[in-house]
Amino acid sequence: MYKNLLCYDVVYHIIEYVKGKVVELKKYNFFKKIFKSQK
């Protein structure tokens, strides 16, 4: 039972990490577009 909980915890953290990275990438691309259109 405890082992399963630990696995779930690790998977949860990985998902949160990936979500954070995706958001950062989207922001980066968004700002890049704005920057390009301003030039």
C-alpha cells in the first residue's frame, strides 16, 4: 500500500513538473511572437 502511494506521489510530481514546463514554453513562444511583431 505504502509503495503504491509513493509511486503515485512520484508520478504526480512528474506531471506537475511537465505541466510547469509546458506553461513556460507557451509563455516563451507567446512573448517571442509579440517581440517579433514589435520589431
